[in-house]
Amino acid sequence: MTNGMLLVNKPEGVSSARVVDQVKRIFQVKKAGHTGTLDPFATGLLPVALGRATRISRFFLGSAKQYRAVVTLGVETDTLDKTGRVTFQADQHLLSSVQPEQVRQVVAGFAGVQQQVAPSFSALKHQGQPLYKLARQGKMITKPPRTIEIFTISLTRMQLPEFEIVVECSGGTYIRSLAYDMGRRLGCGAHLSGLCRTGVSQFALDQAIDLDTLHTCDRKTASDHVIAMADCLPFMPLVQADIALEEKIRYGRKLGRQDMALGTDRVPAEGFFRITGSDGRLIAVVQADKNGADYNYCCVFSG
């Protein structure tokens, strides 16, 4: 299968772009792309869309993410993680004054909706240029704060000056910034010293294949790990098309409310919807218009 989602367990020291390039060569496909960058030093879940599935990858960019992160107190860096240049180091007296109960309270205090400033070393753009490229030129740009949400956050291990947290958050959340902000609240500074992404939307790390395994297994085994496009979007209501609806979609004809009632208990009134054909394959993703009576094509895969 060369149209679908491959879940890769990215190792440390490899860029997300390099993982995508390797996947393209293994599957011999022209199109492939990840659904959200993992920094080179980070490990964990990297969903890679293959072939036609690149057209549905946008539905995962803003989806919820889960991480396991290690924060080290007492040192700040320009990248906010362990790969950067040290910009501040707390003296031993200040660092030793931080108590475990303070850490617990600070970590718990980051749950909920909040404003977050993205790192100057990030893929966000300023006047068409990625911030990290400008930062490497000595131009440290601070973008306006953005609204993010930490759905859940828990402290799983603590051996000061280091502690581990598990975070579930909205898309666009920077765990590097979270570590930095925690250090500032504790008054001693901090940086992110370890990061593993354990979940993206409904996908989990235990479903992923190691990059080394992908290189050594045969083509059939590799293909068995590709998730069909129809199974990639369970968060969208499903409409199972009959022959008449399949024909409408094939020729790009207008879809109305009566068409979308097929195969569902209720007629969807808003949002995105996936439509599968008689063989179970994804044939289209559509979106209800403002009046809820007609549906606009987002992606069409039939034909």
C-alpha cells in the first residue's frame, strides 16, 4: 500500500525531513510528508503521509499531541533545549533552594488555556523566513504570544535538578517553551533536556515502526504498517456512498443534504466528513457550507 499513513518511531539525531526522504525511497513514492515536525534531538511518533494521503495530512497539523519530556533546572539556552548555547546558569545556592513541592505546584499550574511565546529557534515564519534561519544569523525574533491549551500535565519522575512530565496539549504547543516558562516561574531557569512524542490525534507511539526496522524489513512487511486513508480520519463522521453518490463524486457534481444522509443515523450539519465507496476506500472529504444544505469538496480520491 502506497497511499496511507505510516507511523514512524523517529530516533534521536535525525531530522523529520530526513525521515520523510528515507520513507520515500523505501516505498518508492514521489509524494510523502510528515504531519508536524519533531526536532532532531527529539524522539517518538512521526506520522508520515504517503502518496494521496499527503492531501489529508493538513487535518492533523492542529490536532492534539502527547509528549513525555525531561526538564533540567538551572540552565537556560538560546534554543530552549539541550542543543543550544548556554545563556544563563543559576548558582548552586539558588538551584538548591528549589524544593520538590514547588516543582509540583508549578507543573500543575500550567494546565489549561494560556498564552505561549514560541522559541526564536522554530519553524514559524517572519516576513517569509523561518525563525530558526534568522536566529542562526543572529536575528532573534520574538513572535507575539499564541493561545495554546494544556489538556493534562503530570509529574512522573523527579530527581532534582531534573524532572519528567507527561503532557497532552493542543497543536502548536512548544514543549521547549513550556520547560523555559517552568524554569522562570521557579526562579532558577530551565531547558528541555529530553523529548519523546507519544501521541498525535488518535495515533499512538506503540503503533509505530522503528526506522531501523523499516530499512531491514521486506516491502510487504513495510506496507502492512501503512494505515489506509479511510481509517486515518475516525474523528470525522462517516458517509458510506451508494453507486449514485459515487458517480456524483467521480464527476464532481454538487452534493446536497439528501446525499449526505446515506449510511448515517443523522444528516451531518457542519464540519468535515469522510465518504467511503462500496469497497471501503476513502473517495472524498467534504465540508458543509454555512447554510448546512450543501457540501463542498476538500479532497477527492475517486477516479
